[in-house]
Amino acid sequence: MPTPGRPRSGPALLPTLGLAVTIAIVVFGGYAVGGALSRSAGPPVQVAEGVTIRPLSGWEPAGRFEEPVGVRLTRGAGNLDVVAIPFSGTPQALVDGYVREILEPGAERLSVSRRVEAVRTASGLPGARIAYVGLFGRALTPIEGEITAIVAPSGVAVVSDGWGPEGVLRYIRGDVRAMTEAVELG
Amino acid sequence: MDPLPPPPPPARHRWAARGTLFRPREPAFALFAAILLVTGFLAVEQQEVFRELSPSGWALSWVLLALYVLPVVLLVLALDLYEREPVSLMVGAFLWGAVAATTLAAFANEGWGLVVARLGGPEFASRWTAVLTAPLAEEVLKASGIVLLALIAPEEFDDVLDGFVYGALCGLGFAVVEDVFYFVSVFGGTPTGVLAGFWVRVISSGLYGHVLYTGLSGMGIAYFVSRKDEEPLGRRIAVATGLFVAGVAGHVLWNSPLLDAFPAQVRDVWDLLRIPLAAALKGLPLLAFVIVLVRLAHRRERHWLALALRSEAGSEGLTVTELEILLDPVARRRSRRDMRRRAGARAARLLRRLQREQVNLAMARTRAAGPDDPVLVVKRAYCRSLRDALAAIPGAAPAARGPSDVAPG
């Protein structure tokens, strides 16, 4: 039995290293495996002229919007609405406008996060992100969602709205963020 | 009359060098401290978010949970009949559960939840992640802390009950921080919501859950560490794995829709009362299993103590009556209560010290080369000095030395 303070010999170090590896696998392994399973599948989907999004595996186009122009991707109970609009303000102003003009008119109850998260796309464009929860239309369960607004210097902007029934958002959030941050603005 | 100063620690007996968490040159300590430090920052940040969301609900959550922690800690410590574990290790176990395991588990659950979502879809994941990934990830992370403690201070894992103490405290820390999360995020964070959460998660379910799961893992780890000289490696691995799996299985059952009798909504008093009944349905089997294991461990400890002290009874360190009292936890508590009543608190404290030193004498006896081992001689003399000091307190003498109970002078 070593006395307190005496350094352990080599073999005693091994269990500690093994444990560190085990902890790392448990904590980060899911992201690695999830990332490996989450590959782009299929061709890019055009949202509007010059704006495309690449669906990850499992996500499929489920519809189109006219005003504003956009597309809905879906994966089970998870959805991602992406719209493209001409806009030259700040990403936060775009988020506020989307909440006011798209979400609020259809909501019976709506709570929007006070904290606005600044984001940056893979191509370096600035964006803003908020979360919300609310009751919409005739849906019986609350809807949780996450809105990200990205503004390009060319005056084209994209708003992505990933949403699903309560409890589902956390399982699509990674995909929603990955697809949003990889959106191509021409 | 004052007792002798405690005997100097003899280097060759592991009981004598009191274990501690703070062994900076141990690799396991470095890992333990590094993880606790990093996760500590994240955990404080998380609590800040909860406090901002609902200052009153957050504060009420901690007040209520403090009321829950205190009796559970006392209960866990009361189960450890013969040897009090070092405070630094017990605090370390609690902090690991509360800070490190909860923070790491948040990442792990999200990561593996993504895998479930990729494989089964988001709807499936929202229903089944709590069953498929959380029990294993959380139990591994909590048990890792206990393994680190065992690597830092293996001499403090003398028997399975020691592992139960560390595991239960680790699980308690985890449960408390998880409860704050639930009270604020799931139950709404308002004072009414927090009280509802307290009813569901603590009053109704507080006897089950993380304290038991990690208590079982801790027992397995302690079995593996403490039976090195008695059991073959294969058996030690099998028992440790079996107890860990039992904890995970209990966790899976708790999170699963099986045996789920919880009301979907609470509309009246009957629904409120159904919650503890539903919790008991899921939690009682594991609680009963743990009680059986703890009783078996107690029996083993008592047997070991009797064996160790048989040859000491009648020596200056231990009278025959003292041995009888020492072997019976109820009688031990009663003797201290009687002492307090007859001779006051100081005498009761001194009697407690005498009994603790006599347990230490037992540990020394099992490791001594022979009956005249210098360590034993010193220990006996110390016990005697405590007894003499006790006898000098007015009113204390009769309990300290019975009529048929003469220790050689």
C-alpha cells in the first residue's frame, strides 16, 4: 500500500487512464456516432432562387410555401421550415419580424426566449437564434421550436424554423442547426 | 482525568493512515479534481440560468432539497455501523454526483439521444431515450467517481458497506441537482410548481432512485477492491458487474413505461395520492433488494468484528460487557443515550470515542503479527485511558465498567 503522497507506479496509472477513456466515450461518443450517422443525403433542395439547403439523412421535402417563398423538410414529428426573403437589417430584427408576422398570428399562446444567441454560418454569415414554445391552431400539444435568421450582405436573408411537438425538438436540434448553418446563399 | 493522546499512526497498517481525498500526486486525484473543476464552472453557469428563470422557485428548490438531503445523509451514515468514512471522501462522492456526473450526463444524454433519434426518429427518441441511454450513461458516470475514489484511497473501501456509503452519497448529489432542473424546467419554476415537483420527485419517490442505483454500484466497486485477498478476480468482476447491472436495471425500470401507474393528470386528491403509490410500485422491489444486501453486509461486519475482538475481550482495551455492547448497534446507541442522561454530553462523546477506538482495535487486531504487536499494545492503552477518563466523570462509572467486567490492570 503506497503511503499518501507517494506517486503511483506505472500499472496503477493504467486504471485511471482507462477510466478517463471510458468517461470520454460515454460523454462524447454519442456525438461522434450521431455525426457519423448524420450525413447529407440526396441532392440540395432549392428554397428560392440562389438559396439551397442540403437535407441530412432522414429528412425529406414535405411542401413549399409561396409567401414568403420557402420549403418544409420533415423527419417524423420533426420539421424544418426554411424561408428566403429580401432583407437588409440585422439578424435580430429579422427574427423579431418573423415572430411578429409569421408565428404570432397563428398562435393561441406563445412564449419566446428572452436570450438571443448570436450564430455564424459555415460560410461566415452572421445570424441570430431564439427558441419558442406555444400552442398553435388545433394542435393539442404545445409546439417547441428554434428560429435562426441569417442575413447575407447581398440583401438576401434566410429564416429557418425547426419545430416539433414538445419533447421532440431536442432530438432534431442538432440536425436543424447543421442544415441551417450549411445553407447556401447565392 | 484526561485520556492519553491518540497513538501515533503505524505505517504498516492501512486503517491507521486515515484515508483522504487530497492526494495530489495520485493520477486518479488529478483526474477527479480536473473533471470537478471544469464541470464546476458549467454547473454554476447552469444554476445561474435557473436562478434567472425563476429566482423564487430556484431558491425554494434548494431550501426544500436541503431538507431532503439532511435526513438521507444521516440515514446513510447510520447504516455504516462500525466505521465512519473520512469526511473529505464523503464530500467528494457527493460533489462528484452533484457537479461532475450531472454535467457530464447532460452532454452524454444529448449525444446518445441524437444517436437514438438518427436510428429511430425524433418521436421514438423523445419516448425512449430516457430508457435506452440515460440509465447506462448516468450510472457509468456516477460509478466512475466512486472508482476514482477507490483508486485515490483504496484503504477506505474495507467492505461493501463503505462502497454503499460513497455510492449513495454520489447518487444523492446527482438526485438533488437533477431535482432542481426538474423543479425549474419541467414543473414551471413557480413556487406552486416547485412544491408539486417536490411532492412528485422527493416526497413520493425520494426513497428510490439515484441513491439506490449508485449505492449498488458502490457496493460492487467496494466488493472488487476489498476482497482482493479473499476472492478470485473472476468472481470479483462478476459480483461488481452484477451489482452495477442491478442498478442500471432499476434505473431502466424507473424510466420505462413498464409498471407505470402514475396519473396522466392530477385532478383531485386521489390523483395526488396515487403518485406515491405508483412510485412505490416501481421503486420498492429495488429498495427491498438493497435492504437485503445492506443487512447481509451488516451481518458480515458484525461477524468479522466479533472474530477480531474475541481474543481482545478481557484485555485492558476491551471488557466483556463492552464487547457485547459493541457488537449490537442498538445496544451501542442505547449505551450512549444512557450515558448522556446519567453523566452528560461530554461523557456520551467520550463513550462514542471509546467505542470507535475499540473498532479500530479490531482492525488492528486482524492485521497484527501477534497478540503482543506494539500497535495493539498502544491501542489497548489508549482505550484504557479513554475508559479511565470516562470513569472519572461523575455518574459515568457504572456504564463504563460493569460488575462482572474486570479489565486487567
